[in-house]
Amino acid sequence: MKAFTPRRPRTALALGLGAVLACGLAVPAASAAIVDAPISYSSDTAALTLSPLGSYETGTFDASAAEIVTYFGGRLFVVNAAQGAVDVLSIEDPTSPAKLYSLVAEDAVISAGGVVPAGSTANSVAVRGDGLGVLAVESPTKTDAGWLVFFDANAAAPTVLGAVEVGALPDMVSISVDGTYAVSANEGEPNDDFTVDPEGSVSIVTLPADLSAPAQSAVNSANFHDFEAGGSKPLPADVRIFGPDLGGNRVSTNLEPEYVAIDANGLVAYVALQEANAVAVVDLASAEITDILPFGFQDHGVEGNGIDASDRDPEDAPTVNIRTFPGLKGMYMPDGINAYSANEATYLVTANEGDAREWGDYVEGARVKDLGADGLMPVCADSPLVGLTGDADLGRLNVTTENGLNAAGTCYEELYSFGSRSFSIWNTDGTQTFDSGDDFERITAAANPAFVNSNHSESNLEGRSDDKGPEPENLAIGDVNGRTYAFIGLERVGGIMVYDIEDPTSATFVTYINNRNFAVSMEDSVTAGAGATDLPLAGDLGPEGVAFISASDSTSGVPMLAVGNEVSGTTTLFSIDSVVADAAPGVDGALAATGAGDQLAATGAELAPAGLLATLLLLAGGVLTFMFRRRGARS
């Protein structure tokens, strides 16, 4: 189902020793975000490749200075959460993106009265074909109602047109293809101590025909009240409703709309409910949520759906150790979701990131080895997982404590981890037509074995194996030479996976590129007295937003991909180049001669010469990692 034949990487692998980040650190822009040797890996039948063209650097690290990105009229509109603004970049010369201005929501006049206050946060941006732009803006008190702020994307200077009020924490906004509606996913997260939990909702705004802001009367918000106990619509059993009950509407406060995809006809929106592992179906004309579809679970006990579950493998085992575990399931829990048409039908494409609820004293997740302690139920004695709770197996893996208990609630029959480390294609009835399984870990292992499942905040080996692996975050869909492709960003190890999804039942891997330099060392910069000035040499870290630019709209005349990277604060443009597939020579002989091929025996992936030296270093125990910043204790 997911087989791929790897091609020799097109560039040399940059070997690395250290981490590259400091929290919120501002550094001088050094125009170095395009690294000398991007990691690239393709199938033998790849019809296209990606190559970095140019990058804009905010100079702000690890503070979400480049998140969601969209394209219009030779410009990129990039959410800069660090500044509470949207940076508007000219890409008339795609090799040298240049900032035109920043657009802020503060003081925008709200149709219902008042203005958007200081301290509000821009979360998402979208632009209609005529240049009517819209920002999703979060209130300084995130549990209060937020706003959609409208602007003129054609303007030479910031031109805010007005705002309307929507639900709490509008996290993403999308505009229908026909330009009729703007739809916001109002996440409604609880406050930090979990004493207030607003209802999730979806707001549908009927847009004016001209470049003006709509009135508040154009806003209709859909809620989940019909799915409450005793409501008119049944809630499917696999839709996850859990955690503290603060009273009120239990279902509506649990469901947290995350991301919006709208069908090509502009009639239906599909809204990801990430923590609930489900999608809401919204009729736009009536502003009604007509259905909630659970995504179900990926079976990690099935061949092709394995995971590398430990960051502490035993000395006698391969470092890259992708295995199946009967009794372990992955909750898809997509962040990014998109829609496209194939065979006269609509299909949904999801990047299956995974996410846990952790607010106040409530923490959903736990390591497998901690089950049975501190008030947590143990793994059942007759579970196939009972003997796999050590660090080298599943002991380090983070799983939910809310799923998998037996009928009596006394032990875990099955375990459920966050995300599936894959992307999926679905029918609009919730039936899965394709899943990439363990492709992402196998491909990144073959492309760059020294940094499999690295974190984005430090260059390390398997730093995320015990959590969500490469962590597919978001995706874009585009047409190149008459075929449809998905471009999926991997938030942690970095890079973009490209799949041909022309056939929604049999997608195929095409190419992978990672514009990241794992060799940059903060320690070296400080020792040399250079401070943080070398940090831009790290390249792109933490891809968050992905936007496809068609050849007909592109300033370069060829299709491009724009990627916003929240950790490095960079926005990078990639050229999408058509190639004539040519089977590269195999490298089995070289690996056999050195014995390095044994390192990836468990993955079934083929190493290429660019990764050979890195693998030899691993086998010799020569790979060191320098951790400049840790995101939390790793016991």
C-alpha cells in the first residue's frame, strides 16, 4: 500500500553536533536561511523535486514569528505571533523575499461596537481572489470572544477595513473558493488553570461582494448543542469527550475546532476536532453542524503501521527501530486538514499530528512505564503489551490515560498514543481511503539516519521517538502538470514530504526535502564570541504553515511552495521542478562492505552514500548532541 523505492539523495548530508536555538532570541538577519546542503530524497519515479529559492528571516527564534502563510498577488501574508501581526512580504523576486509592512489587528473597528484591544493575537490569515483579506484574532483573554479582522491585501500600506466578533479563540480561518463565505474554527480552549472552558464553535461569515468589512449581522455561528446528551443528534462512540467537567454543555466545551477545509462547491466545511479525534461537517448555508465523524485509530500492530517508540534503545538493537506492537493504537488527531476533488467526489486530506489536553492539574498523557503508579491503572496482565513497558520497548512512549481501559476500568487492555505519524485521505463519510503508515519515519531514516525523529529545538537522535515522531503538522494541495500532490510539513525533524494523491486510494511518495542544517552549534557560536549570529545558519525549523502557488499565479513562472517555520522564524520559498525520472544506482554493495546497512535493518529502508558516514559514526558511538534548550525534563 505504501511501498516506495528510494532514490539516491541529491545533496550531501550535513552532519551535526549541536542545538541551534534559544527561546525567543532575536538575532541579526544574515540571509543564510537557505542551507548549503538541504537534505533531499526521492523515489525512483519522482516526477518533481523541490529546491529552496529564497527565505525571509524575522531574526526571532522560537517565538512563533512565522506561522500560517498564504499567497496573493505576488505577496505572502505570514502570521507573526511574536509581534501579534501579519508580515506582508513581496516575492516578486522569489530568491529574495522582502518585507513590505506589518498588518496589526489592534484598534480595528468592530462592527458591533468598540475596537480590537491591544494584546490580541493573530492566529490565521486568508485572502479572497479579489484581495479581501481576513485575520483570525484571539482576545487577550483567550476564553473571551475573538474577532475576524478584514483588510485590503492589494494596498501598498496597512489598510484595515473593520472587524466582526466570532467565538472564543478563532484559531483558523478559510475562505470558500467562490468567495462567498469566511469560516473560522473557534477552538474554545480552557484557561491555563482549567477553571473556565468556553464552548467550541464554527463561525460562518457571508462576505460582501466588494472590498469592505461585513456587518455583524453577516455572522452566523454553529454550535454543538444538538450533540449533547438528550440532543437531537447522536454523538458517535469514538468521539473523545473527556477530562474535567466544569458543568454546562459537556460535549460543546470538550470539542475544540482546530482547522477548516471547504469543498470546491463552497457548500460544506469540514472542521478538524483534533483532541476529539474527529471532524465536524458544517452546512454553510444554514450554519448548522450536521454530523461529527470519528477518525478511528491506526493499528500499530499491523505491518506497515509500525513506529519507533523509544528514544533509549538497548545497545544491541538498531538505533532506528520501527516495530509493530499488537495492542497499541494511534489516534490520528489531525491538525491541518484540506479538501480536493477526484473522480467527481470530494476527499479530505489530513496531517495526523496528535495533541493532548494539559491544563491546570489535568494532564491527559502519561508514559507507559508510569501506568500502575501514582493512581494510574496498570496494563492488564493478559494484554499483549504487558511485557513491553521497559524503556527499550514502550516504556518511554506517551499515551492517553483516557482510552483503552477494560470494561471494569481496572487496567488497560490497549494503549493509545497521540497522532499516527502519517497523513491520510478520507471520503466525506469518514471512510479512510489511504494512510501513509510508517512511511515518514522510514523515509527520514533513509534520508538522514543520524537525526531520525530529531526535535526542532535541538539537533538530536530520536528526541521525539517517545512522543509523536516526525509530527506531521500541516499540508497544502496543488496541481502540477495535471496531477494532484500533497505537500506535508513535518514539524519536528523538519522538511516537506510530497505525495502524488491523484488516486485517493493509492497515494505514492514522490520526494522529501529538508532545508535544515543539523551541524549548527550554539556552543561554537558562543565560544567564538559570535553570540547568536550563527543561528540563521540552522535553516528552517518547525514548519507550521504551507501554501501552494500554482505556475499561473507564480512570480517565477513555475509552481512554488511557501513554508512558514515557527521556531526559526523563517518563511522559505521552494521551486517545484518537473524532472524526468531516472533510476539511480543502488548502494547495497557499499553498505554491505561496511556493515552500515545493518543499522536500518529493522526499517527495511535503503541508505544512500550521503547518510553512510553518519551511520558509521552512530555505530562507533561517535554522534554527540549538544542540547542548548530542553522543552522539559525527560525522565
